[in-house]
Amino acid sequence: MTGSFAEIRRSAPPIHAFVPGHTIRHGDVEIVNGDEVTILEPTAIDENYEGTPYSTYSPTFIEGDGTQRRPYTYKGAAPVSPHFAIVDLWWILLNDLHLYNRTVFIKANGWLFEVSPEGVTAMDGHFTKLA
């Protein structure tokens, strides 16, 4: 790991997020939503947590088991951007990734990511380097 949380957060690039398309059925009507790509960026509110991961204020803010079905995520709405949340969740898992014998997932606002020691990968395979 290189740098403190504050350094990593400040230097983190915009994060590519992806939600695959899906079809919703309402009776005889089908609504088809296409793939959605979003670029997550930090916001001014993130500065309130400048050098401290939001998750450290209370470990009870995190839920899930890190599987794709139940990724690690904040339990409720947090006063930070999705960009901050992804960097935060990635950061708190970083030291323990070697303990998992499987792929680990995190989620913020509906965006799911696979975690690696170097960064996060969106569900369309796009990698964002964080370390």
C-alpha cells in the first residue's frame, strides 16, 4: 500500500461504474433499460472526511459478506459521494484481501465492483487503478 488514506483519496481518479441493461415487465408491457456507464467523481462534501475513511467512524456502518450477492456496502445513506464510498470500502479491505480465498465485491449506490490490491473493476471489466 502506498500512501495514507488522505493521499490515496486525493489522488484517486474518476471511477468508471457500470450497471448492465435489464428488462422490467409490467403486465403486458416491457421496459428495456440499456447498459449504463457513469463516471464517479469526488464532491465538496468529501472534504469533511479529508483524511479519515468514513467507515472508521463506526464499523457498524458496513454490511455484507463481500460476495457478489452480498457485497460490502454502507448500511444506509452516507454523507459522502459514491466515489468516496468506493475508495473508502476498497481502502478498509486492502490489508485483508490476502485472507480471502475468493473474489471480493463492494457496492455503492447500485454500482458493483470487484476489489483487487491495485484498484476496482466495474462489472463491464473496466479497471480503475487506486493504488
